[in-house]
Amino acid sequence: MADKNNEPKAIKEGLQDGGIYCTRDLYLAATLVTLKFYMEGIDYQIEGTKNNPVGYFKFTETPELRDARQKYLQGLILVEPQDYVQKMHALKAEVQNMSMNPHNKVA
């Protein structure tokens, strides 16, 4: 996506149009996926002085998702550790793969 000056449009965290919740927090995203929340997709953009790809993980906003985010922030969620670590590594690898794919457009 680009704005009228042909500059890439920045991806924003939080509730988006269409009832989509977007976060760049890899640990939160891995927790939500481990808890079986459906991830709508991943966007990425290059950020920082080292031009690192940063993933923005998109979930459908529901009361259950809102509750899980609150519990996550309060440290009240327990997940199976091996499943969580596997999901975290898979999400991180997906962002890296997306950034290396020549057919993907950078946001």
C-alpha cells in the first residue's frame, strides 16, 4: 500500500477496519495462536536502522480475543511451553520468509 506521495503506508497496531486486531508483538501472537485463535494473516514492513522485517499479525476481533489479550497483559494465561515455542519460531520464520520473497511487496 502506498499513500498519494507514493510512500509506503505504515502499518498500525490495534483495532483496524473490518474488525481486525493487529499486533507486532510476536509473543502475544504466538500465545494467541497457541490458544487456537485464528490468525487472518501477516503483514510486514521494514523498520529500524538495520532494515529488519517486522511482522504485524492480524486476528479477528472478538470478545474472547479481547479477554485473552487482557489476561496476557496481566500474566494470567498459561500455555503449553513446547507448543508456544514452536508457534513463536514458526511465526518469526514466516515473517523472514515473506521479507525474502521477491514477489512480496513491502508495506
